[in-house]
Amino acid sequence: MGRGSAGRIGHTQPRRIAARSVAARVADELGTRVGALVGYKVRFHESVRPDTAIKLMTDGILLAETQGDPELRQYGSIILDEAHERSLNIDFLIGYLKKLVEIRSDLKLVVTSATIDAERFSRHFDNAPVIEVSGRLYPVEMRYRPVAGDSEDTTREEEEQALADAVEELCREGEGDILVFLPGEREIRDTAEVLRRRHLGVELLPLYARLSAPDQDRVFRPGRERRIVLATNVAETSLTVPRIRYVVDTGLARVKRYSYRNKVEMLRVEPISRAAANQRAGRCGRVAQGVCIRLYSEQDFEKRPAFADPELLRSSLASVILRAKSLSLGNVEEFPFLDPPAPRAIADG
């Protein structure tokens, strides 16, 4: 649409691995290399030239840039991707950019997501138009394999064996790689050990945010061997790991929660929302028909909330208030958050 000539196109992703892989994909589609027409900037690494027209970055990088350039004058257009994740950074940007588009009438803002409450976002941006783009997704067969009938007192060992059984079931299905969603790094290491003892003759690949960039990039270069990718929710959105035909979903994620009673933030393993579960299942319908095994019952799935809680409503607001001050955003009480925090939470912070 010629937007690149009206100032750089900024495109945010929630995670570094996604910013890098999306930049590579867009550069490939435009017949250029990363670091030229298309570049990226993440923490500790930048590949951007003065003539770069499309700049991929994490939402944290764009937020940090507001300190040196409050009106983000280098950008003519900003694409805020994966808005449904509702991290603190995304919620800050939603509020900040709402104020900015009122000042800069030339700035075009696009808020995108595969699973978003579109009407709500539209109302927040003064009834902005909603454009639906239907992605092509192959049919995905859902299989529910609840661990020990979904009882509350299942042991860690029972869960690991149920997961390994699900992986073996999918190995018998046919060709194609398997993506397993787990809550965290420790579970990835434990699951890898259990699967090694089954001698399935496959390559096991971990994928999580703290892995080094070269180790993360291995998932995009499949070899001849069948692969089982053991991932946290970094692989839930933005990334298309090639050759994935099967998904095993534990239905869990590690979530940060603030305890008002203890005045501390805790990381807890919790069931994911229906939207997140559907995102995970969709990972195996990208290249061909897929199969998704959920290690919980259909009734359990139906009882889950439609969307995940915004991080803002389950975090200590001390960090939120400090960040608002450091970014010169004014009083937190008056900031145009999509979901304003309760006065009690602000007082606590």
C-alpha cells in the first residue's frame, strides 16, 4: 500500500524468537535478506539499516523506544501483533498508542491476533474498523486422553507416562513431526528423559525462551529423522515449526500471579484458556491434516475460560507503576488501559 515510504513500518512480536523468524519469513517473501529492506531488533541484537523499511521487534523494544522518541516519529505504521497475549508490554502499548494516534493523525495502527475479542479492541480505539482475514487451516482431529480420568491426585509419574503414551500413539499414525506443549524448562527436561527411555528412534528438540538463538533456530531446519519438539508456550503463536503434523497438549502453562496476602509474585502452573488450547491445536494444521491429543477431557476444556487473564490483572502493580513513571506516562489511574486495574491493586502497588 506504499506505507513504507511514509515512514518505517514497525511490527511487534511478544517474543524474540518470533521477531527473528517473522523477519526472516517477510524478507524471504520480498526476495531480500534480513538486515536490508527487512530488519529486526531484539534485546542484545540488532540487524537494521537506515534504509530498512520494515522493522520487526519485541513489544518491549518499542516501549523502550518511547523514552528517546515519545511520538515514535521514525514509524509511519505500527503493527501490534499477537495482541491476545495481553502481556504487560502489550497492554502498555495498547494504551500508549491509543493516546499517540490522537496526537499523530498520520500514524496508522494495526492490532492483529488470531484469537482476539475484536469488538472490545475496536471499542477501545473509538470504534476502529475490524478486518477479518481467514487463514487457511487444514482439518485437525481432536483426541482427548485425560490422565487417570482427570482426577485431582494424579502423580507426576502418571502424567509423564500418559504423555509418552500419547507420543507413541502419534508415532504409529504416519510420517510427520510432533510438537509437545509443556509448562516449563524442568518439565521439558523430565519429558525428554522419559521419551529417551522409550527408544522411539527420534530426534528430541527442546524449545523455550532462554535457549540460545542457534539452539532455537534448529527447530526451523528439520533433518531426515523424525523429530519431537518439546516446547513451552513460545511455540503457541507466531511460529510455524516446519513439518509438524501432530500436537500433544498438556493443557498447562506457567503463569505469574500476585498474592495480595503475601505481597509477592509467584509462578504457578495453571490450565490454559480455550483460546490458547485452540492456538496450540492449530499448530498441526498448517501444512497438512493433523492430529491433536489433549491430555485432559472435553468437559474440562469446555469449563475453561474463553481467554486468558491479562497479565496486568494478575501482577504486582509496583513494577507497572514504576514503568509508567519511567516512561513518563503519568498517573496509572488515568492511563487508558484496555482493562484498568482495581483501585485496591494500585494502592497496593
